[in-house]
Amino acid sequence: MTQLDARPTEAAHDTAGGAPDGGVRSKGLGGNSVGLVGSAVIGISTVAPVYCLTSTLGSTSGEVGLQMPAVFLAGFLPMLLVAFAYRELNKAMPDCGTSFTWTVKAFGPRVGWMCGWGLVIATIIVLSNLAGVATSYFWLLAGEITGNTSIGALDDNKAVHIVTCLALIAAATAISYRGMTATKGVQFTLVGLQLVVLAVFVVMAVVKAGSADFPTSVPFSWTWLDPFSVKSFGAFTAGLSLSIFMYWGWDTCLTANEETIGSEKTPGRAALIAMVVLVGSYLATGVAAQMVVGSGGKGLGLANPATSDNVFAALAGPVMGPTLGILLFVAVLASAAASLQTTFIPVARTVLAMATYEALPASYARVHPRFKTPGRATVTAGVATGVFYTVMTLVSEHVLVDTIYALGLMICFYYALTAFACTWYFRSELLRSPRDFFFKALFPVLGGVLLSAVFVKTLVDMWNPAYGSGSSVLGVGSVFVIGVGLLLVGFVIMLVMGRRSPAFFRGEVLTRETPVLVVED
């Protein structure tokens, strides 16, 4: 049978570094460094489940109340659908540029460049928030261990907080600089610690729910899993944006594809494993937390404004006791610190790929001869994170909340583009078999549409200063200013790079895939 085939040929996967036909290029990264389990662990670590829970349990409860578990499930659905798109694209092009490379091949250089920028800036935002949470829990843990409240209060000193934060960023940058082997060696212990402590918290919360010590306890109800019970569509999309943030990072498994054993299949499988572990952890913890303290705004309620930005700091002692409660502080610190390290993987490798294909200055395409890592890109990401967090901390007291809300916009932006890129890239294969239709067309398009809807609704809502922390800039919500402003910065940089690297933007370096006529039996 004769048909159009949009898939790249073997010649397109030139690994000699030149790829004169517009195919993907080898970057010089250390291959076969990570297996299936290691890749899944790195994906879970990048998401940082304990950090995400302590940062967003309160905010999500404030938006949707007792329907928080339902929103966690709703946020999982588009991520799962997009994960199928990532898996299919990775089979065809296991390139560390992931979203950037794939959208260039599907839609051309400008759309691909902005997609890559969305991933890079989302990662910088996450890194800054991770560093901030790690810093806070460092001093809180120090105060708990020493029994000295004045030590724990050092986190309230802005100068001490920023200096400590910068030191943690520098340490994480140094570890990531040394390569995937060093990264992988630390993660097994830290991820295991997080999941074990979460399990202990869930069991103790369920056991203590309804006791006299917790007057705001709420008995479990299956209606908590009903997304249609959310009070308004606006509240649902705000909660969904936060929920989507909680799953962000699973695609690190794909970004490390060139360093993974079985680069065509292993990263996709690892991403799906990571997402199943995450949704199970989130549902169990969310339900247990609501059962023991409820979702209200009083006392230990999850939506209490005094504690909602850092829920586990308030619940550790009451739920787990003074001794085991310290483990929850350790888990949050370990979660943030571990993710701070692994989150450098996607940003550094995306920048490496963009530079390799001449979309960024060539100096960022250098790989360390010994560690086989994108050294310059990693260090630059660390510096950018430190500068971003310092500036935002000095400008806004609510930087953590507002940047998390803005992050949801970035995530929806580049995930949706990648999902649509999958369907367009494989457009000649969609009706070839039921499997191709579901995994290359229906699931990616549905995931992309869902994320696009959240993107548009969030964009409209965040104009209101009441969105996020309630702060504003010239009457416009600060979340809107942060989110849209960073996308516009990327657009300006793209215009500058268009003058410095015209070949890439003319489509001469990494070319779009054009369907060619082939004969198939």
C-alpha cells in the first residue's frame, strides 16, 4: 500500500554531530548511565512529592475545599495523556532537547524555540521555589533539632535566607555538574525517604482523624473524588493549575534519554511509572490530611492562611508527634534538595540542545570532557536561578505563591505544544492502526486541548490582582505580570537570536519533517 510517512529515516539520526540533512545530532553526553528504575527515581525526585504537597495542599484546599483529591485526579489526566505523546515522540527521536526538538520538527523553528523557552523558564521558576523551600526547612529543622526557636527564626531574616538559598543552589549546581552517575547515586535514598515518611504520615493521620485532639477532622466521603462538586469553574481551573504544577517534572526521564539505557523505550516507561507513584502518593496524602484537620481556614485546617504555604510545618508535630515529626521536616528538606539537584537536568540539556542546533550561542553546546555534562549550561542555570530568586524575594513578599501560580501557565504552554506536535509529526500514520490512532492522535490531542483550556482560563483569571497572593503591579495581578512577562522576554530573546543565528530560523539546521511517499507492504 502506498502512503505518506512523516517519520524520520535512519539517515536523519546522524550521530556524527553534523546531521547535514536536518536530523537530530549527538551531543556528547555520557550514554547508558541510567536504567529503568534509576530513570523513574530521577523523575519522581524532580517532581519532589513532599515539597509539592507542603507547598500546595493549603493553596489547593483554599480554592476547591474538600474536592482537593478530585482536582489531583483531574490534574493527573492531562499529564497522563501528554505522557503518551512524549513516549511516542521519544521512540522516533530520542533527543535531549525533547519539547524543543520535537516541536521544531513538527511546527518549525520559531514555535519550537518558544516551546523550549517555556520549558527553560518553567524550570528556573521551579528551581527558585525549590531553593526557597529547602532554605526554610533547613532553618526550621535546625531549630527543631537544637530546640532553639531563635535558630529556626533565622529564616525570617531576609539576608540570611537569601545567602543560605544561594549556597544551596551552588551545591546543587556542583553536584549536577558532575553528571548523571553522581545524581543517580543520591536519589535512591532521598526518594525512598520521602515515600516512607509520607506513608507514615498517612497512616498516623488516618488513625488520629476524629479524635478530640483534632476538632476540625472531617469523615471521609467519596464525594471528595467528584470534580463536579467544585463550587465554580474558576475555582476548579485555579486548583487544576496548582495540581498540574504538582506533576511537573516527570518529563525529566525523557530529557535524560540520551544518557539512558535503551533510550528509545526506557524513558517513556520510566515516566509512566513515576506518574503512577505520584498520583497514588498525592491522593493518599490529600485524603489523610483532610480527614485529620479538614480543609477549612481555622486552626490546623489546610486552608488557614497562616499555614497554607507550608502545611507540613504546621502538621508535623500534632500528627506525628515531636520525635517522628522531625522526620517530616527532614523529608521536606530532602525532597526540595534532591529535586533542586535533578531539576538542573532538563534545563541544562534543553539549553545544550538549543545551542547544538544553533538556536542559542554555541558556547552552551560544550560538554565537559570528563563528566560528560553540559557544564556551561548547568552553571548558567544555577546563576539564573540565584538571580531570579533574589530579585523576586526583594521585590515581593509573596514570591513563592505567585511564581507557583505563574508556573502553571508555563507548564500548560509547552506541554500542550508538545502534545499537538506529536499528532502533527505522525499525521500520516494516525489511521494506520488503532494503536496509532489512540496514542498518536486521540490521547495527545485531548491532553493538549485540556491544557490549552487551562492556559487560556488561567491567563484571563490571573489579570485580576486577587489571583494568587493578591499582590499587583499597576493594578494588574502580579501572577499575570510574572507569567506573561517571562514569555515576552523569551520572544524578545528569540528575535535577537534570529539575527545572530539566521540559519536555524530559516529551518536549515533542524528541519521540519516533511511527509515523503513510501511503499509499505
